[in-house]
Amino acid sequence: MAAFTNEEEVLFTTIGETVLKRLRKTRNPADLLSVLRSEQKQFERAYLKAPAAALESVACRAGCDACCHVPVGVQAHEVLIVAEHIQKTFSPEELEAVITRAATYRTTVSGKTNRAQAALKLPCVLLRTGNCTVYEARPEACRSHHSHNAAACGQNLDFSREEIDVYVPGVRGRMFAVMLGIDQAVAEAGYDGQAYDFGSALYEALTDSFCAVRWTQRQRAFSDESREEGSENSDGVSGVIQAEGFFQ
């Protein structure tokens, strides 16, 4: 990922400051996820303001699901937003089916690195007949990904790695500015900044109500078993966003 342009840097800072201010003003813990859910609308706003030529080149369409077969690293609040959406909108039978798929997924990927997980090409536990069943509440990485070549996405899936550059200049940077602005603001506010594997953490969120409670209390929301693997830095810390005083 290249450095942000000046416009993207402003987008990152503006969104981060807005989100941090709203989180600090929220007194009722039960309202925190609602704040972040509403701020995820910034993705669509930023997307629609991208250059027209960039938007015209986007090849993503309903039923195009290659990107739904790769590991997705997420922050805790993203998982909790999806879990809340599922619990509110899915039937009891649908909920039980998702929990069963997530349990199987969690067992299959346990202890595997991102590369090893990618080689498995497992479908997201929320993918049905080529479509996302939680599209309105989907994780930020899913909101951020756009391709100019759907066929190449399929080839990358076959390779189990990104051999072909499918990203859309003029869109990708804007999406990442929004995503990192939100995630950094959450960390600045003192909430869990650990990176988690989406499918594994979703299983915990749907079967343990204390995950959300721990998050609102600024504790680690999920267990080490759901932590995203393969992202250790030189300090031995795996995929953690930490407060660094980015925003006023």
C-alpha cells in the first residue's frame, strides 16, 4: 500500500477525529456500536467522491465472490457489528446454521498462518449462493476492496496469493483512509485494537455475549484462538493497532 495522497491524508484525519470525538461523547456503552455502524457509511461517501474514471473501472458485481474465499482480518468492533446484525435479522434456524459453519471454520483454520488459510480457499461463513448475507453490516476490509478485473480475482484465488494487481487507483487509497481512520480512532479511545480472524471471532461473538461486554469495558473482546495469525512484528505483537495520538 503506497503512502496516502494529501487528499487521502485529510480524509483519514477528518474521519478519525470525528469518530474519536463521537466515541468520547457516548456515555451509554450500548450505543457505542451504533456510533461505529453509522460511521461505516463514510465508506460509501468516500467511494462516491472518487474520480469518475476510477469508478467506471470497478468490476465488482453481485455474485462475484472470489474475495469471499480469502482470510479476512478485522477489528473487534467489526465482528460485534456483524454479530448484532445477524442476531437481529436472521431466523433462529439461520443463526444456528451460521454458528455451525463458523465452528467448523474455526476448527479448520486454528493455528494456521494467513498464507496457509488462503491456500484452503474456504468460503466466508456468511456467503450463500455467491452473495453476502450481511452486506449492510459487512466488515471494513470487504467495504474497502474493489477490483478492476473480476477474472483476475479468480486467478489470484487459484494462486492462493495476489499475483495480479486488481486494485483500483483512486478508490483503494480512499477506502483505506476511511478504514484506518475508524480503526485508529477506536484504538485512540482505548478499545480493543487486536486484529482477529473474522470467521473465528464471529463464532465467539455469536456464542458468548460477554465478548461485547468485554469490548465496551476496553478489554480484549476475543480469545487468542481467534487472533489473526501471521502478522507478528519485530516486537512480537500480532496485529495490534495502538493509540498514538493521531487525532485531536
